[in-house]
Amino acid sequence: MARYLDVHPTDPQPRSIAQVVAMLRDDAVIAYPTDSMYALGTRMDNHEGAERIRRIRTLDDRHHFTLVCSDFAQLGQLVHLDNSAFRAIKSATPGPYTFILLATPEVPRRLAHAKKRSVGVRIPDDPVACAILRELGEPLLSSSLLMPGHDWPMTEGWQIKEELDDVLDAVVDGGERATGPTTVVDWTSGAPEVVREGAGDPTRF
């Protein structure tokens, strides 16, 4: 049974955030809110947690997880950035964008694209997600909480608790999130290519 934590959407209680992070450090898989939609998350080095997320969403080995970062400095440790990518991505973050870039050696090989050695990264603009990331002190391995066969994600924490109670360790309810998935920008060729239009304005790329 998943632990249910009801947190304030703009001023999350430090005690609740500390409880969430303690569970993550104990290899939990959680559902948590972001600035686009709810996501599944676990620690980056939690191999079993990644496999649990794959099972929950019925994903194959080709699925790319996103590394969700607390700030630009953390993001810069995970991916290679040339000057143009640095300026454009820094101006768009935090926000509802996922950027696919070439991974640095800091990223475990199993989390990067097998051939291109690329990985998705993002910095959310959400008080609850940011509080979790700051307290954890490392990126979260994440995947959007869009269940197989569903055209739209679950938008409320209580709904996630009801649907996924037996496969999650915790549900962090930060209120309704209904803006849909992030806009995805692939930068692996050296120039931005919008590969999915979502919550973030794609015209800036």
C-alpha cells in the first residue's frame, strides 16, 4: 500500500518533504507532481526502481527515462552543452521542457540511449518537485505518469493513490496537474529539433 502525503502545492511542508526523501533514499518509487503533470520517480542509481517503473507503465528497454534536476548546475553535470544549447536551455529553465542531449560519464550507461549515448533532462518549475529535488540533492530518474491505454494522464494525487496503490511506495499529492506532458527538444545533432509539442511553448526553439 502506497503512503499518501498531502502537501501544500506552493509551500510544501518541510516535514512531509523530508519523509518523501527518506523513502527515496530507501529505494522507493513515488508519484509526484511537476509543472506539467504527475510523474513516477526514483533515485538515479536504483536499478530495481527503474524496472518497477517500466512494469507500471509497460515500457520496453528502449524507453528513455528523464533525469529531473533541481537546477542548471546539476543538469550541466549530466549532459554536454555547447554555447548555443547552454544559452537557449538556460533561458527556458525552469519550465515544462525536456531536453535530449549527449550524456556525460556521470550518467550510468543503462540510462542513456544505447547508440547515441543521449539522455533526457529537465528542470521543473514546481514548488513540490523542487523541494523534493533540493532535499534529495541529486537528480530523480523519472517517467511521465501516463498509463497504457490512456489518452490523458491522471491529474489528481488521490486518483493515482486509488489506481496504483499496490505498485507504488508513496503518492505525493500536490493538487491538480492538468497541463499535459512536457515539450521535448532533441539537441543531439547540434541544433534544436522539437520532437514533441507539449506544455512548453515550442516556438522559442
